[in-house]
Amino acid sequence: MHEQRKRNTKNPFCNLLQKARKTTYKKRTKGLVKKVPELTTLCGIEACAIIYAPDFDSQLEVVVPRECMTLAVPSSRSCPVETKQLMVNQESFLEQSLAKATQHLRKLCKENRQKELKTTMFQSLKGKWILHSLNLIDLKELGLLVKQNLKEIDNRLLWVVPRECPTLAVQVQEAAPVETKQLMVNQESFFEQSFSQSYSTS
């Protein structure tokens, strides 16, 4: 008796999902019935649509006359291998969609991670003491980001100074390297000290 009650009990969410799928199926079927004759007229091709959904207790439905179907089905089966590779069923379509969504999600996670690190770096340069709350992985990634930004600044200086200030280029080559190195050491040492202090406090 208990097993029979379990069988008769259905999940309301599943019932709603099944109704939504059935409604969508009916709408798509009507759309296909309208589109197939339009395609045959506009493109000048033989086309047919065979619609069957056993989940919804629907009967096999064939759109356009059967003589067109007898021409279209053998033609579809004799397609080249390259054309058949582009054809997908529902399972392969869902797998491709899932793979694309997963790849897009990873890209967004990577972009968000970079934004978080940049925000942390700028807040640290403004004097906000937040490095002590970072773990080892965060500190390593932040250190790589700082070095990357310093390298980009140095490359930009090497390109901009000779181009915009030719008369100053000689002075920059003689005097600036020492000052630049000192500045770089100060910035790097600032983060190194912050990292070491965060280790000691943790």
C-alpha cells in the first residue's frame, strides 16, 4: 500500500516542467508546419519534416506531401560526410551547449579574479591595510600582477620618452635607470614586507 502511494505521488515541479515542455512542443510543431512550405518555395528545394514525440503521446506527423518525403529522405541519407558531421541530435546539441557555457563560465571567473586582484592592489597602494587577510595563493597571484604592471610601465616609458621628449632621452638614459630601479625596489619591497608581515600575523 505504501509503495502504491509512492507511485501515485508526483513531484509538482516535474508536472509543471512537463506541461511547459508540452506547450513548447506544440508551439514549435506549428512553427515547423508553417516554415517547411516556405523554405521549399523560397529556396527551391525539396524539404519535409517528420515530427514525433513519444513523451507527449503524439502521433507521427509528416509535413508536406509524401512524394516530397520520398525524395528528401534518401537525399539526406546520401549527404557527404562533411555535411553529416554538422548534423546534431538533442544529446550532442546539449553537450555542445554545456561545453560552451562551461568555457564561458571559466572565462568570467578568470576576469572576475583579475578584477578582484586589481582592486586589492589599488587599495593597498592607497594605504588600506588589507593584505593581512589574504592567503598564500592570493598573495602569489597579487605579486605576479604587480610585477606584470611594473613591466608594462617600464616598457611604456622606454617607448614614450624618446618619442615625446627627444632632448630628454639622453638624460633619461643616464639618470632615470637608477631612479627607476630604486623606485621599483621600493614598490616591490613594500609588497614583500606586506607579505612577510601577513605571514607572521597568520
